[in-house]
Amino acid sequence: MKIAVVQTASTQDKAANRDLVTRLVADAVRSGPELVVLPEAIMADFATEGGSVGELAEPLDGEFVGTLRKLAAEHGVAIVAGMFERSCDEVRPYNTLLTVGSDGDLLGAYRKIHLYDAFGYRESDQLTSGDVAPVVVEVAGLKLGLMTCYDLRFPELSRALVDAGAEAFVVPAAWVRGPLKEYHWTTLLTARAIENTCYVAAAAQNGKKYCGLSQIIDPQGIAVAAVGEADGFAVAELSTERLAETRRRNPSLLNRRFTVAPR
């Protein structure tokens, strides 16, 4: 499967963000991907410290999801993108990843489990965490495990996704800049690929707040396509043959001792 990871920065202007998504998806599909991955919070950016994104949140049948479904059907491409989804708490919505199939149908929604209460920030003041359960969707015959940004720091989630059948991790993010943060981002992406012998496709926001560095990493930990700090996209082929060969040569999932490895 060919996949494109898109890098850009959203604002709190939802209409402008929908226009941006429409243009970026149209640009990316010219390279022929079967899946386009957009960053976390591409529907609307996070509020400033002490603010709220409650009024920006939408339901899964709202305007943003409608735009994604229309784009997917129009271009014949699956799309993963991040949004704020209404929850039972009007002030604290979910941080949700949507997966829309190439026919425009909604394939799945993952509500971020690990909220970013770290490095002096408290995402839990703005958002409600999702249920502690892995979400895996299938696109073009490949099983994708969904993770969002800070989830990357918790290897137990990636293990749960692999045990649920994931062959690749899709990681939309708005990874905040800061001392050594870019190093953490690239190191953790690589580690999740190597330790789980799977692909990792990371689409990040950039700009003044976020580090960018979107990339696609193969099961051996090699970045096969990447974007620097500017807007753009990277495209790579995810090969089930390479995945199987890597897992044959390095059967670390089967050799685990603390859990029963899938066989």
C-alpha cells in the first residue's frame, strides 16, 4: 500500500482548516497513495493554556467529517485525520482520530487515551480521554493501529495494537517544540517501529508551536520518506513482503516472555 503523510499547521479557524485540508489532500493524491494521513487537531488547533476547545468540537456527523468523507469519495483515497469530537462533557471533548475509507464510509474512530499532562502542559484540562482499548482498522488489505502524539511515549499501547493485528502504526501528532523534543519524537518513532517490527507513518503539525518532522519508517527502523520543517508531504510504499521478511528474520514478537506472543 502506498501512503502519504501530510505536514502543515492548523489554526482555530475551522473553515480555513477545511479549505487547507481540501487543498492538501488534492496535492497528495497526485502521487497515487491509497491512504493520506493528516496531523492531529487538523480540524482546529489546541487552545492556549487555560483556554477551551469545547466550542470548536463537532460530532462525527458534523461539517469536518463531512468534508473528509466527500474528499475520500471524490479522490478514491482513505484518509486519517485528527479532530475534537463532542463528548458528554461540553467543555472537554475527545481528541479523536478518524479513519474514512476510499468510498467515504467511516471505518473507525480512536479517542486519544494518553492526554499530554507533561512538560508543564495539561491536556486533560481541555479534553476527555478515550476508553483504554486498541483501535485497529483495515485499509487496502493492511491493518493499521491508531495512535495520537503523546501515545507514542507508552510502548504498552503499541504492543496492544500489534496483538490486535496491527501491521503499521499511524501516528498523527502536534508534537510541541522544546529542548530535546525533536530528538524524543524521532527516537520514539524509530523505537516503536523496531521493537514491534512494523511500519510507522507519522504526520505532524509544524510552525512555531510544533516540530514537524513527519516521516514514514519501515520495520527495520529506517525512515524511507520524510518531511523537514516546512509544509509538504512524504510518500512511501508499505510492503507486506518486507514486513513478513523482517518478522521472519527478527521474530522478537514471538520471542516475548512477559506475554503470550501471537502465532
